Amino acid sequence: MYSVLAVGAHPDDIELGCGGALAAHRAAGDAVTMLVLTGGQNGPGSVAERAQEQEEAAAQLGAVLLWGHAVDCAITADAGTVSSVEQVIEAVAADVVYVHAPEDSHQDHRAVAAATVSAARRGPRVLHYQSPSTLAFRPSVYVDVAAHLDRKLAALACHRSQVHGSAMVDPEVVAAAARYFGAQARIRYAEAFTPARFVWDLGRIPAAAPGRVAVAPGQSAAPPW
Amino acid sequence: MYSVLAVGAHPDDIELGCGGALAAHRAAGDAVTMLVLTGGQNGPGSVAERAQEQEEAAAQLGAVLLWGHAVDCAITADAGTVSSVEQVIEAVAADVVYVHAPEDSHQDHRAVAAATVSAARRGPRVLHYQSPSTLAFRPSVYVDVAAHLDRKLAALACHRSQVHGSAMVDPEVVAAAARYFGAQARIRYAEAFTPARFVWDLGRIPAAAPGRVAVAPGQSAAPPW
Amino acid sequence: MYSVLAVGAHPDDIELGCGGALAAHRAAGDAVTMLVLTGGQNGPGSVAERAQEQEEAAAQLGAVLLWGHAVDCAITADAGTVSSVEQVIEAVAADVVYVHAPEDSHQDHRAVAAATVSAARRGPRVLHYQSPSTLAFRPSVYVDVAAHLDRKLAALACHRSQVHGSAMVDPEVVAAAARYFGAQARIRYAEAFTPARFVWDLGRIPAAAPGRVAVAPGQSAAPPW
Amino acid sequence: MYSVLAVGAHPDDIELGCGGALAAHRAAGDAVTMLVLTGGQNGPGSVAERAQEQEEAAAQLGAVLLWGHAVDCAITADAGTVSSVEQVIEAVAADVVYVHAPEDSHQDHRAVAAATVSAARRGPRVLHYQSPSTLAFRPSVYVDVAAHLDRKLAALACHRSQVHGSAMVDPEVVAAAARYFGAQARIRYAEAFTPARFVWDLGRIPAAAPGRVAVAPGQSAAPPW
Amino acid sequence: MYSVLAVGAHPDDIELGCGGALAAHRAAGDAVTMLVLTGGQNGPGSVAERAQEQEEAAAQLGAVLLWGHAVDCAITADAGTVSSVEQVIEAVAADVVYVHAPEDSHQDHRAVAAATVSAARRGPRVLHYQSPSTLAFRPSVYVDVAAHLDRKLAALACHRSQVHGSAMVDPEVVAAAARYFGAQARIRYAEAFTPARFVWDLGRIPAAAPGRVAVAPGQSAAPPW
Amino acid sequence: MYSVLAVGAHPDDIELGCGGALAAHRAAGDAVTMLVLTGGQNGPGSVAERAQEQEEAAAQLGAVLLWGHAVDCAITADAGTVSSVEQVIEAVAADVVYVHAPEDSHQDHRAVAAATVSAARRGPRVLHYQSPSTLAFRPSVYVDVAAHLDRKLAALACHRSQVHGSAMVDPEVVAAAARYFGAQARIRYAEAFTPARFVWDLGRIPAAAPGRVAVAPGQSAAPPW
């Protein structure tokens, strides 16, 4: 079992970026924690409303929800922010950390990406997710979300104030991106990530019955010369 | 269980690039096939000698060894090469393909990288490994080879004609690179890869006992506002 | 009026990559030529069938269709290919050239991209489009295809042998990508391009009535110091 | 008609980076606004002098001049700066935004680039211009300034305190760069830009008389098989 | 003789990144100054201890040691930091500046890299070195440290509080990286750098006896046509 | 003394790309060899004319001229080309190799860049120069050519058939680029290069009298805490 931590600047950021992967982690038996650093004070919707929406969304995803103390539009990647993320990483003993992509037009997203990469400096897996404001994104790591896209969209739908009030939050685009990234990954629906660092954990894959390869190990075909 | 295919231009390329990961795959119960596209006609050592060395190395790694029909220093990324790699990918139903990095000063390495990416175009995982002649390499995916470095070096040592005859094949550098990449991955010894495309297979990770996270899912900490 | 040339390796490549932009060019009064370099001998469908499909698709887009003499899966970026594309560029006096993106897992796509960039070396606008096999794509130039997506899909549908026979040709993905790129471009549906070289032709934009800016030119607000 | 906004950190930055393009926009009938965020308190020349110089330069370019309230060498890409640029973008309903390139050794230039990309997050066209302190610059979008280079140099010459007092402001380099970028663009003199996002507005190009292409649309040459 | 300045955020950063190159500079007769911007207040070891360690290390390298006034984990790339580095650059008339790489997970390293690039904006040589926390590093400039690796390790060993107290400071990794970079540089041990700007000073290389080339200048072999 | 080898596809390529640096090498006492791989059969001017022009240009630069056997527009980066360049590298014991940049719209330039990087795989210094057809160029290594620009232009002027017959060969652009790159390098005129691999040879710099730094080595300023 992995302990998975997803970090986002505002309510709804995590669902948009990696809600499907989080659902897939839960389905695989992993623990999932969401750390939302601000209350989204500047968006449409009151802070109370947004807190309620975020709690519903976390429940949809079967995730523990934690809140940071930063202020919307004023997050900085300073020692305080690094430390607050680091405390959560240690508290949940995170094996996998998901966070915003670093090249983003929203200053909060850039700051959260930088602070989280600092906070996770000793960990083996940091994956960057895309936001609607991400400027450049050339993913290479994918998670199959075909079985989890509905849940992602349901979690996103909990953010009523954003879905109705923000042009940037559009479930149609979320579904389109999942299909587009799915085609890149040679599957149907995918979420896409750029790895800051990803240690592929082969040991966790249980050995299954051998036999798909016709020639047995140690037994080699003759070279053609 | 995965079916893993490693593709290299010459005898010893695969061991240098991903011998530790192949050993890790075997230890995890995966099937491993090595496809060596040429007999290394131009290197030090006769073709017969090198074939023998390569067979010993494959046995060390517990891998099936297959040979391609290309000629050393004359591989091209044309339809014939693509097709020959593709046939092996299909024959072993490869889930994971390892191959040279595309930016390399050896023309054969560039050609094999390009042809294999073409051949694996429908597959979910293509990882590029480094060679001594790779020009630029900025890895983001790592495999822990701490338990497998000895075996990698043993497999490499089978290539006697190269270890003694080629300045490019130096076990000291192989061990140094494993330690350097290990530090990048926050572990002791690692092999490093650049992913052309990597679908992370969460479903294969068995659920373990829950409980590392103090707060239960669905139960959230109050926001601090 | 621009003379627009789109170059593709196989029947259907151009429609997939820039069919919407070509329709937009036609709607803006530009002349559009499609140069398909091979008959697609290796795909599903006979060459005669594919030629017929390509002609229907070109008619859908209101484009002149020209055929090259290259062979499917065997295109090389040599002087012959460069010269054949260059002749068409000169024949139609192309102001704008669309062509495959250079990083692609299909060897023909890579070759056509390279040869066309050579052939268009004196021209002011070369835009690379994405194919399903493109490996890395980080676009920055977009064309609004909201009014032209239906026509793009209609042109693509002409390629019956591919839509039914190739897993890589999927109208659902085409529509999803248009929506995804549209969100990137802050519009609804877009095609996306990476510019090799793009001279923005301001002189072609007709001057309209002034007045949107409250302060008149030459008249400046006082500095706040 | 476009409403064009150019944003710069200090008096003279805009002229150095995109003075020729602004002149070209004016010649094409577009409205042009310049937003200078600081008074250049730290450079050679008094603030009053520099304000006067900047006003003359704006008049040369036929542009409206607006001043921001930031302080030289102390601009930060925070919510206040973002908001102040955003207000101008909205006030002039900017269709095109020019701003510093993000990789620059001057901290103010980096901050203005980041804040403006945030402020323009909903707009279709953001082009980055080069400054003498830009660190890396690999342009792909060009504007022909052959007819406007004299005016650019005249606008730059208004900044007497800088041309005489700063080693970084050298009209000789400005002219050399225009010729160098012109060669890249296959024209004589150009300004060069890296697009953060550029929606090419085909609909604004008026249809002209058809006829340059010999074969009529819908009528296709026979394939050569 | 060059005047070389190395800038680092914390005690031990410079030794880790370019200690071997500094020793090589000293051996070549260059003057070397180290500017350490903070006392490393947050690491293991007291500030007094660390100051003592840093002085010993500077003595090992034959370098002048200067201290900045910044605070550990709170460095910002603002005008004050830029100015403090700039004063040292001017005081020592630095010809060569070594500093952290810009993509680093430690916020102080990023800030020092940015501030130093600003401070060195008029200088001809700025080389970025790697730290254990550097995120991406693709070096192209190397210095041969085969004769100086022992001294680098001796200087590093002076930082007793770090070598024993910080997992990030590991002499084994330092030696491994030197061997790995050495292989990249086609020598035995190297330090590796990414150049922000590097003017290669040919004039400083004294002319030696001619004769290695058989054909004399001006005398040309016949073309083979 | 260095042995410097410059490799180019056609007569005039080397002068355009690094003629100034070659003159600077000669002035520093280095031996310089030019290897021109084709006779430029396809350009304006007869092969005999171009051979004569190239010989005059080599004499201008004080360089030995060698000719390869490749054919204009048909160079491939195969083993034959690699081997022919490698033989020259070995014959002149090259310490420094200059060659085309790899991203270029001319197929010959791409092939020569790739083949030369292969041929120079054991050498410590490979620098890529720009051609008029180079597609992307982000240099970081510079050579001061202020004292050598006249000679570069004189060498280029020897290629009468190209200066008069090819739009791509324009001395005005050459001078403009030298000034533009000079500004980047913080000097007056420079040639610019991207390093494939550059070992900076500190040992060759003779020690000069110490004393520019006020504080003596080993003697450190007190930390400010």
C-alpha cells in the first residue's frame, strides 16, 4: 500500500489535476490525503461554501482532507510554506506526491509546485499534474482512469461554485483532456503527469505464473550469422 | 507478471544500460527478453566470441536472448528494422520496452532508438536507457538496483572482449553512475531512464492493510479560517 | 489571399493534423493545396480505395490535391524528397506550409517533416501539426476551428478504410483534442501547431475604426510619482 | 483593428523589445498602449527626465502611455502587480500583449513577465520580447519591421539618459539584432518573439482574388501509381 | 591570471559543487574567492561550528572566504541580494563566477542562482554547478579534477557537521559523480557545469611549437573530384 | 598549442560559422585544419571555381584545407562519413572540433553534425556553429572575434560565387550576427557556439602575478553574525 499525497493551491485544483489517479489509488488500496493550501478566498463562492464543496469532493474520492493556512493569490514558496507541506508529507509518510506543474500562469500554482518539490526533496516520487492555467505541459507518465473518470467528474461537480462561476473549470474540457491523454498513453482515458522524480517500484509487483515467452530463460535462439 | 523486452544495438549495450533493471524484473517474477540487433562485428572480439559472451550475460540475467540481423555500424531506422523489432514485441507480448536514448553519438544507437519507438508505438511503456556515448540525458524514472548491481556487473563482465578492449566499457563508470543516479532517486543505487511513454500500472499493486494515516478517509480536519 | 500548402505522408494525415485550419483558410478566401506523398500502400485499404477517399476528403475541404511519388514506410528526407516538395511550394507560391511535427514515432512522418522544412527554407511560415504518433508536442500557435470542426470530421470520415481499420484514426480523439487545444487557446475548439518559423503579417489586417482606448495616442496619463 | 498592449518594467524596455512591432501595428491601424511599470528610479537619469523621455518615445510610436506604480528593482510577481496589469488589459480590451521574456537576468523583467502572463491568462495572444539582459531566447514568431526600424530607433533615441548612460542600451546592437532576426525570418529586418500563446486570426485576413494555383479546388491531379 | 568567484547559499555548497575546479584554478595560478551567503543556521551544527568548518575548507582550497548576510532558508533574489553579490564581483574583479544551478528543489539555491546571474550580468563567464538537490542538470562544460579530487574531498571533510549530520552530503556520491562526469568528458574525473555564458579566452593560451599537422597552412590537399 | 579542426558540408560553411574563431585560434598560435566534405556541386558556381575560392579562403585564415569525398545534398551520417571524419581527427590529433549545429533545415548540415559528433566521440571539445539555415540556436559559448572579424569577412569574400549567387550568404548578416552575439557575450563582436562537450583547459592558462584580491588566501573576513 502506498500513502499518496496530493497538494493543491485552491479547492478544486487537485480534482482537476489528478482526481482520477487518486480514485485509482483508492481502488488499488492506497491511502490518499489531499492538502489544500488556501480556502480559495478570491474565487467565486464564499470560503465556507468552498470548504463544504471540498469536503464533499474529498469524500467522493475517499480521501482524507487537510487544509493549509495560506491565502489565495498570496502563496509564496518560502520556508514557511515548504515546512507546512513537509509536515504533512512526514505525517502521512507519503510515498507518492502529486502537485501542480511548475510552468503555470497562476502565481499560486507556481509557488505550490516549487514549495512542494522542496518539501518532498527526500521522497522517491513527485508527479506534476496539469491545471487549466498550466503554460507548457509535455507529459510522459500516465495513469489509466477509464474506470475512474466518472468519479473524478463527480468529485469535480461538488465544486458547484467553480463549475458554475469560473470559465476555467469546465467538465467538458476535463473529459476531453482525459481522452486526449488516453490516446497518448494508448489507452482510453488517462491522466497525464510530468515526473520530477519517479522511482518505479518493481518489487511491489507480485510474480505471476511464467510462460508467456516461448523460449525459456537461459535458452537462447542462435544468432543469424 | 510483465513481459519485458530490452533492445540494444550491440552485445553489451543492454547490460550497460539496463542490466540492473532487468535483474530487478526477474526478481519480481517478470519475463525478460533481450534483443541484440547486431553481432558487434566492428568492435574488439570476433563475432563468435561476442555471441558467446552475450549468451553468458543473458544467462546471468535470466533472460531469453534473441538476435537481430542488422550489421554493426550500418543499422538504419527503416521499415525493415522497425518490422523486425515489432515482430519480437508481438511475439513476447511486451508490456515494457527498454531501448537506447535517442540523443547518442553512435549512429546505431540513434537508429535503434528510433526504430524501437516506432515498433512499440502501440505499447504502454517505453523507457530509454543511457549508453557511454549518449549525448544528453536528463532522466526522471529510476529503478532501484541496490540488490542487483552485483549481477549487472557480473553480466557485464561476461563481455570480456569489450571490458578489456574498449575504453567505453568501464565497470568503474557503471558503478559510479549507479551511485550517482541513486542519489538522484534518493536511494543507494539506481538505473535511470527517460520515459518516451510510461503508463503506471496502479492496479498491479496489491492493497495492504490500511492505517498509516491517522485521520480516516471521509473524515476531514477543520479548515483554519 | 494566402496560398496554403499542407504536406502529409499518407492519406488522412493532413486531415487529422490540420483539416480544421485548412477549412478556416478556405473560409477566409485562401487557396489550399494538399500534397500527399505516398498512396498509403501499407495501411488498411487498397491504394485505389485510399486515393478515392483522399480525393473526397480534399473536395470536402475545397482543396487542390496533389500526390507525391514516395512509398509508404520508405520515405527518406533526401534530396529527391526535398526537391519534390520544393517544386510544389514553388508551383503554388506557398505563403504558409503545414507539415508533420518532427518528433514522431512513424519514420515517414519524421522524414516528411525534415524534408519539408528543407524545402520551405526560404518561406516565412512553417507550422508543424500533430499526428496520433507524435511523441512530444508543446504547441504555441493555434487556429480557431469552432466553425470548421464539422467539416474536418466530415473530411476525416471520407477515409473509411482508416476510420474503420486503424486504431490510430479515431474521430473521438480528434474532437477531444480540438476541445483540449481550444481550452489552451482560450477558445472553444482549436487546432494547435508548433512554429518552425512564423512571420505574423500585420499588414494584412485592415484598419478598423479607432476608439476602444479612452486615452488618445500621444496623450499620456501622468506618472504616479 | 487590434488593441495592442506592450508591458515593460522600465522606461525604454518596450522600445528595445518591440518598438518596431508597435510601429507596424499603428501602421496597420491598431491601437497601441504602453504600460511602463516603474519610473526607472535606479538607472541613469532622474525620474522626471525619464518620464519625459518615455512620453516622447510613446509619441514617436503613436502609442498611449500608461504608468504603473511599481518601484525599480523591486517588482514582484504578486497579486498586486498581476491585478494592476490585469486592469489595464481589461481597460484597453487588449487582443495582443507584448511583454519581457521570462528567462532574464534582471529580476524586474522576470517579475513583469510572470505577472503579465498571469494577468493575460484569458487572452488569446501573449508574445515575449527580448531585452539586452535576456538569458535564453529561441524565437519562432517574427514581425517585419523593415518599414519601421527608423521609427523604433527614433523612439529609442528619445531615451537620452539611457542611450548615453547605460552600456546595455546600444542602438547599434538594436539594428544588428533586427538584421539577424530578419535573416531568420527570411526578410530584411524583423523583431522576434517567443509565443506564450498565439491564436492566429485567419478571419481577419480579407479574401482576395483567387487564381494563383493552376489546378482548381476539388479538381485533383491523378496519383502516380 | 583569472579572478574566480564561487557563490553558494550555505557552508559546504561551494565545495560540493565546484571544489575541484577551484583547486584547479589555484593550481593554474588563479585567485579564488568564496562567497557564502548564509551561516547555514538551519542545518545540523551551530553557526559557530559551521563558520569554523567553512574557514578550514577555504584554507584547504587556498581561497579567500567572504560571508554574506542572508539567512538560511530565507534568501530572496531581490535587489539587496543582487547588490551584495555584485559588490563582491566588483571588489574582486571577477572574471569567472561559479554558482548553483537554477533548477533546484532548495529555495535558497534557486534564489542565489537568480541573484548571482543578475549580479554578474556584465561579466563574461557564469557557470552553474550541481548540488545534491538540483532537479535537472544537463552539463556541457567540464573541468578536469583528476589531480584535485583529493583536495575537494579534504575540503568537504572539513564540514564535519554536515558529513555526519546530513544525508544529502555524502563523499561517496561526490566521488561517484566525479567519475560519472569524467566519463562524459572523456577524462577520468571531472566537475560538470551548465554555462549561463562562457567566453572562451583563446588569447590566454600561449602558442607552442607548431608541427603536429603534416600539411603546412596555406598548402592544401587537392580535392578528390 | 591546440590542433583545431573545423568541419563543414560545403565550401563557405566553415567561414560563415566559425571563420572568426579560426582566425583567433591562429592568432593564439593554434594549428587550424578545415575539412570540407563536398565540392558544393549543387550551388551556384562550378566545382572548380568553388575549390579555388575555398583554397583562397583557407589561405586567408592560415588554415590547412582538406576535402572530403561526399556529394552535395547527398551526405548521410553513415559509417563511411563517420570514418572519413574520424581519420582526419586522428591525423591532425584534433583537440577542438567545430561543426554545424544539429537542428538545421539543410539535410547535409544535419548529416555532417551527426557524423562529426560520432567521429569526435573520444575528444574533449566539440562546438556547434550556426549556419544561415540553422533552425534553433541557443548558444552559451562565445569566442571574441573583434580583432578577427575583418579577416572572417575577407575569407567569406573569397567565395565570390556564393556571395553574389546565394541569398543565404550575406556579409551584412554575418556582421550583424557578430554584433548581436557580441552583446550576448558582453563584448563587441563574437561568434557563438553550442557545446556538445567542452573541457575547459585551466592548466593551459599561465599563472600571472597575484594581488588583485585584497584579502590573502587562507585569511578570511569575519562572518557577520
